[in-house]
Amino acid sequence: MFTIIGIVITIVIINITIINNIFTLLLSLLLLLLLLLLLFILFSLLLPLLLHCCILQAPSPDRCVCKVENPDKLFPHNKLGMLEENATRCNVDNSPQKALELQGLLLGLERRLLQLESDTSVLEREDDGDLYGVISLKLLENQLQEVQQLLHRLRSTTVTHQHLTDSTAGLLDTLRRELGLLEVLDSTGVVKTRRENRVLMKQLDQCGKQQEASGQETPDPAGHCALGWLKNVSEPRVFSEGEFPGSHKYGAWGRDPRPPPGKESWYWLVMMTSGNSYANSVRRYSSLRALIAGESGPGNVEISSSNPGTDTIQGPNVALYGEALYYNCYNRAAVCRFNLTSKSVTSVQLPAGTRYNSKGDFCSLDECHKFTDLDLATDEGGVWVVYTTIQHKGNLVLSKVQEGDIPMLNQTWSTSVYKQEVTNTFMVCGTLYATRYIDTRFEEIFYSFDTTTGAEKFNLGIFIHKMSPNIYSLNYSPLDQALHLYCDSKMVSYKLLFSKFPF
């Protein structure tokens, strides 16, 4: 019995052992399968990378692999931008206009000192101890004040320029060194290309300004000309004796600021044909070329048959505006308006006490110009008349002429400049400018009066290089910002130069 039980137990133990072995074997097989599965997954992931590396390392015969390396350093574009900003700032701080201002101050001081010396010599020779001496001393006192003002401006301008010179010298040294380093790195021509682009941009900007300046400008509401402040006058642009060389010493010429359609390019000419004092016609030219060549296709427009007569032009200071000529009426303190279309003449009387018939002329150093009591002027805003009265003690008076079939006087301004110190006047954008004689080669625009602000300046120091000793009329053309002079039978034209920045 016990023997059978022992056999059974032994068989059970053997079976358990076999089962354990089988279980262990199955578990081992399962682990092996899991390991194989993991290896398969890893191999699947790494296979594309391995294939790519193999292809790069061992290219096929039909494929070329190149390796590019740049031995140069990267170009520092940011540094180049900083240098360009510094150079631009240097150009702004040291503009040619500042040098031009200094040159104008020096020239103005030189001319004023020469004139002061000359006037002092005249006073020493001709002092009568009476009214002449008093007036002459007053004029010398005014000239001394102007010289002192010029010296003060010159001193402050020189100090400012010295500071700019010192700071600019250091900046230029830095820019030169940095630019040298950049050019070493400039293997691709970056600096050269940018330099060429900068030149092109400057030319484009100048072209745009020329196009902008070719149109007619109007005054801005602040009272300053849209062109800016008058800063200088060019060298002569036009110089011609025209159709009658040397025949008529006194006269005037210019363009109509408000021409009728079809006559935008026309020019007009008025010559004092009777005793260098009177005229009775307006001569027209279809272009500047025709004026210079003396080809008057349109011909004369006659005001009156007699010269002098009731409607005669008296004196050379005339102006054309809106197809009408404005001038000093014959033997009257009045402004006449001649309509070139209807051939009619109307007039407006000037205030009581207005000087006329050569009692209030423009004067140079040694003579006064006869029948220049009234000066008619035009600008962007219309027609003006400059004159003097007994009440204003010989100082310039300015009135706006209201255009119409019958002209009328509008607003009137009084100034502080004595007329016989002045050789001529003209208007630009509502500002009156006055000139004075320096010598046979130069005339100076020395005075301005702003009708909007009432501000007066006595030391502009803008010089006109004359082609003849005397200037008998000035006419400003808003169409092309030109100043037309008539002097000793010659017609001369200059370009007025403006700046957006005041003195």
C-alpha cells in the first residue's frame, strides 16, 4: 500500500518537474521573441539613416557630391549700416549751405567796410555843418550798426564752425579706419554696390527737386514762402541786349505770373523810348529764344499814340500781371492799369502826400534814377506798389493792389528803410526785398520786410553779380523763380536760391 503511494508521489513530482521545465522553456522562448521584436523595430528605424550615410560615403557613379566651404568671414552688414548713418549725419552737420553762409557774411562785411570808408571820405570833404552833415552822420551810424551785426554773426558762426570742424575730424578718422576694414572683407562688392546705389539715390532726389521746383509755388498759411527763405542768387543765367542793343538805357522786362492760355512762355519788354523817362507801348515775345534773338512775332501793343501823353508810362518800374500792365501814371501819384486785350486804361490814386515826378526816387551812391518814385512788383500773390510819402519821412511804403478792371489799393504797410538808401525792390511770396549799390560789379539784397509777420531784416548780405554798373528795374517771376534785371540797355536774368531753413 505504502509502496503504491510512494510510486504515485514520485510520478506526481516528476510531472511537476516536467511542467516547470516546460514553463521555463516557454518563458524563455517568449523573452526571445520579445527581444527579436525589439531588434526588428530598432533596425527598421535605423535602416534609412544607415542607407543615407552609405550613399554619402559611397556615391553611385551617376551622382556627384560637392562639399562647399567659405574661407572668408561673413560681411558685417550691421556695421556698414552704422557707418552710413554716421556719414549721413556728417553731411547734414557740414552742408555746403553753411559754408555758403560764412562766405556771404565775409563778402558782406568786406563790401560794407569799403562803402563805410567811402561814405566817411565823402562826408569829410562835403560836410556843410548843416542838414546834409546830420543826415550823412545818421546814415554812417546805421552802417556802423550793420557792420557790428555782421561781426557778431560772423563771430558766432565761426565758433560754431570750429566746433563742427573738431568733431567732424574725429568722426572722419573713425569712418576712414572702419571703411578700410570693411573693404578688406568686401569680397562680394557690397560697399561698392551700396556706394553706387547712394549716388543714384542722390541723383534721383535732385531730379525730383528740379521737377518740384518747375511748378508754380504758392505761399503757405504761416507767411513763409513754400520755397523757403531766400538765401542766394545764382550767377547770370540770361544776358542779352535783345532787339535794340544799346538804344534804350532804361526799361523793364519779365514774364506774366498769371498768363492767359497759350501765352505761358511769352515774355514782355518795356523800354523808355522818350527821354529815357517815358514809354507808350509793350513789346511781346513768344519765347525766351525769340527775346534774345530779337524776333518779336506778336509785336507791340500800343497804349497811346503820343509819348508822353495822358496814359503814358512814366518811369521804368513796371510789371505785367494777368494780361495787364501796371505802371506809374504820367504826371500823377497814381497806378495805371493797361488791359492788353481791350486796350483800356484805368487807374487808382495813391494816398495824399505820395511823392512823384522824381521827388522820391531810388538812388545809388552818386545819383538818383529819375521817375522811379513808384515801383510796381508781382509775385505769387498778385500786384504790389512800393512808394514813399511825406508822412513816412521818405521811408518805403508798400501797398497791395487789388486786381480788377478798375484797380484798388488793399492793405498798406510802412517800413523803416529810407528809400534813397535803396536802388530797387522786388517781391517774393509776400516779402519785400530791397537792394543797394555796392560797386560797379556788385549789388546787395540787404533788406526784407515780411508782410505777414511784420518782421524786418537789414543784414541779409545776398550779393548780385552785375553785368552793368546800374540796375534800373527788377522783376521776379514765380513761374521759374527767376529775377529779371534791366540795366543800361541789357537784359539779365538770375535764379533765386531758397532754403527750408532760416538764417
